[in-house]
Amino acid sequence: MAFTTAPFHADCVGSFLRPEKLVNARKLYKRGLLDLAELRLVEDECISDLVAKQIKHGLHGFTDGEFRRSWWHLDFLWALNGVASASASAGYTFVGIETRPETALLVGKLSGENHAFVEHFKFVKSLEQDGTQARQTVPAPAQTLAILLNPRNADQKLPTWRDFYANEEELAEAVAAAYRQVFSDLYDAGCRCIQIDDCALPILCDAQKVVKWGLDVHRLSELYVYTNNASLRDKPSDLTVTTHLCRGNYRSHYATGGAYDTIAPSAFAHENVDGFYLEYDDARSGSFEALKFIPKDKRVVLGIVTSKRPELEDLGALEARVHEAAQYFPLENLCVSPQCGFASTEEGNALTEEQQWAKIDLVVELAQRIWG
């Protein structure tokens, strides 16, 4: 069966390695040697080329590669009304590396009007061809909530979320309302597929992080799922929304581990999305057994091809893993993809563009082998 909306049997998570021309243009823009209009022209050219390559390599769903962003998540937050960029006391801690120390800070009441991503999507939408679909990726509402609750900023003189909202639940409602506005505007711009990327829920799967940070797994999983669902309240029936549950991706390093079992009874069973993009590229991900919590009429994208390393996986071994997953979820509603994007930040992962496309080709070949 061929799907007409994402997730597709052969799919991708969304971000791609930035070409050198784009990297150089962003550097020149930051130094004041290129104005915004000139940068936009370079971005448009690079995105057009990327979309053409995605279609050529057999993907039916495509994105802009997140080429207009520095971060997979912070650029979205910075474009919300009531949020500002700020220097963090430290970067995000990944295994073996620390990110740039940047964050988002709540400086007023939240709202989602006139979000920059809406205009970004209009350009991507113009590149659709018959049988293809443009998809917009955004950080999950739960991810935004988690960042605003804990902005990692050491300067106590700066405002906090408590200056604007009475409690976490009130902030969660405000986050959801801002997202509903953005989603509505994206829909009016022709968007019919949105992917929410979520690192907040998977953190709750990491036993070491839970203990170290004193996380209340039950309370937070309920709060995060509620926030994501509240953002989808009254969404149009023809708007597909999927989620990517991610364990972190920065220059080929990861942030958290742990099987999905911890959050499966809440997120898998009760999140009102149409599909789940799940990371299953190594032993950190645990078994496929947690898939049994996902309603059988939804779709599950198995991220069994890693985007972190250039070596190609064995096709036969990948096929065997898909059939293993089918013990817990219907084969016809399974899909395959790399486990994450290739460049969740503009630095990108440790592989070449040629190796990146070889990974996509492997995903497409695997899907054709299983589903025809």
C-alpha cells in the first residue's frame, strides 16, 4: 500500500548537512558582509537544490533541511512572541561533547502570531511535485515547555517564567495556545504535514539523568503529553501531525539513552499524533516491545539506519529488524528512516554529503524490498 501523506514507507527525519555555499553565506551574514535579503537568496537556492535531491533519491516527503536555522529547536522558540535568545550558563551536555551555550528565555506573555516559519514553509510548499509532500518540522510543545521551565541561565536578574505565569500548568496552556496559532497559520499556508521533534519525553527514559536531575517521571510525562495534545486541540482532520522522539543529535554525539518502555504507557498510548518517528539505531534504544502500546491504526517509523556514522548498515540485517518489530506492530503500518536528521544544528554530523545520500538510498532500497 502506497501512502499519500507522511509518514511514508521510506522517510527521513528532516535535517540535512548544510552545503558549503550556505555555511559561507551564514558566516558572511553574521559578520555583516551579507544582508538578510542576500542570505535569503542563497538559502532559497540551496533549499531548492536539496528538495530536488530528496525527490531524486526517492523520498515522497521532503523538508527544507532546516537550512534557515542554526538549531533544530531554538530558532523556533526565538520566533515566538514573548521569547528572546540568551546566553546560557553552559551548553547542553552530550556524551563526549558540549554544545554552544545558547538558550531561549521567556520575557513576556507567549503568543504565536506572525511566526517566521510560516513564510519559510510557503517557499518549500512551492517546490512540491505530483506525488510529493512538503513537511514542516518544529520542536515539540513539550520541548518548548521544558526549555522555558529551565532556560539554563545563571543570571538571576533576568526574568523567569514565574514572572508571567502562576504555575507550570498555566505555562503549558500558553505554550499550547501559541502552537495552535502557528499550526493554524501553517495550515492556511497550505501545510498538511507537521512533525514535532521531542527530546523532552525521551529524557525520562534515561535512568541516570532521572536520578541526577531528580526528575518526577510520572508527573512530567503526563505534563508533556498533555501539552503536546493541547497544541493539537481542534486541528483540521486533513492535517497530519507526527512526532520524532529523539535522544539528542549534535555533531554525531547523543545526549540520553534508555528504552522507550518508561514513556510508552503515556506517550505511545495517549499522544494524539498520527505517527511516531523512533530511534532504534543501537542498543541504547532497547527492544521493539514498547511498540505494543501504540494504537495499530497509526504509523511507526523505525529509525534503524544511523545518521551519526558513515558506515552503511547491512540490508539483510535491517530487513530482519523490521520483521522483528512487526511482532509488536502491523508490518503494513511500519516505515523506515535514519534515526535522526543529519544536522540537528548547523554544525552537522561527522559524515559527508555523499555518505548522507547513501544512507537515504539505503532506506529507500530497504522500503522497496519490504513493501514494494
